[in-house]
Amino acid sequence: MKFRPCIDIHNGKVKQIVGGSIEDRENSAVENFVSEKDGKYFASLYKKDGLTGGHIIQLNAPDSEFYDATKQNAVKALGAYRNGMQIGGGIRAENAPWYIEQGASHVIVTSYVFRNGKIDYDNLKKIVSAVGKEHLVLDLSCRKKDNHYMIVTDRWQKFTEVKVTEDTLCELSEYCDEFLIHAVDVEGKVSGIEEELVKILGIWDGIPVTYAGGISCEDDIKRLEEYGKEKIDFTIGSALDLFGGKMSYETVVKKYGK
């Protein structure tokens, strides 16, 4: 169980947002923090501190007027920490190898693989062929609906029919190196972890899983450790003083960084 850092980029800026608030139509989101520093700064910091397995998420749709600025910022971050960070947002089989060439250790996909509410196995196999299972992270970010955690796509705006269950994790693990799972209902709210989801992930005993969403204090990390049976890595965003929060980044790195 270790801390994995993040860089979220929206409208060309490094931000922390409320996950369920993104609206593509107006390129809007509820913002917790907007940094004056770029992705390169944060990637260089993570490299200096020896943090591995972190992720960069491009939060604009590929047809957004801000996508190019977001992409440029993300690529600078990849270049600052080659093979040290993963990247997601607008990734598909056609462009995935390019991101690996730019320095990404892995590409992260959701919407390309979960289409029309279901798993698109043709696309899944295409992207595995493009970069290899060892370079692929499947983002199973989810929201609760009818007492189930359902995978959501398109920057967490659309529900699929796919549930996050042990069987789903087992099936999809054949195609990827890791899972990244944002608990979207608490993402950016600094309100505590999604305990029921973490318990489901704690049952899983396979490839690495990184959980993101709601961590607000060290007690939340301890609950994650308990319910996740010490197996789940985690990301902290808005709660860190690095992004305007109250948790000490230096303390988290010291305790959980390696």
C-alpha cells in the first residue's frame, strides 16, 4: 500500500476539481484549486521525491477548444519524469503509442473501452495490441446507482451497464497491468472514502489497484488500509497542502511514498 501522486489538468491548468461536476458543453467544473504552476513542476517534484506510479489526467474532451493546451501541459509533465507517470484522457489505440514515446509508463483508458454502456472488446484488444498489456491501465471509475458501483465514462458523466465487482476485476485483469478507480461521488469533496467500494476492492487479490476519492485525513488512509486489506494504493488530491488542502504532502510522502 503506497501513495501515488496525481496531476489533473483542465482547460490547460493543473487543478483539483469536484469529480462529478465536469460539463463538456461549457468546459466547466467546480474547482477546489487552480495552480499557478504547470504539470512539469509537479512531475519534477514527484521525481525528486521518488514517487512512482502516479497519473496525469487530461480532463477536457478531445474536441474541446482547451484540449490542445491541456495536452501540451500534460506532455511537458511526461517529459519531466520519463517512465515515471501514467496518462489518461482521450487515449485510444491510434494515439496510445505516441504517449508512451513521450515518456508515459502506461496509458489509462475508460471511454475507449467502455462504449455504448458495455465493454468494447474489439477496442480493448486494439489498445492492448498497440502498447502491450504491460503499458495499459484500465480506469474503472464509478458512481453508485441502484446499490451498485457502475463504471462511468466521458469524464465521469455517463453511466455504463458494467458493475465494479470481483468478477469484473478478474475478467479485465487479463488485458491490463493495473486498475485505477476514482470513487466519483466523493472525488474532490474531501469528505471521506467510499467505504463500500473499498471493501469490494479489498476482496480482489490480483493486479495492482489505485483508489482515488474523498481522502481527507490520515484516519481515512487507515480506513482504506483496513478495508482494503493493505493491498490498495491511493491518491490524494484536494486534501493535500500541495493543492490548497490541510494534509501535509511531505508527511504523506514520508509515511507512504515508497
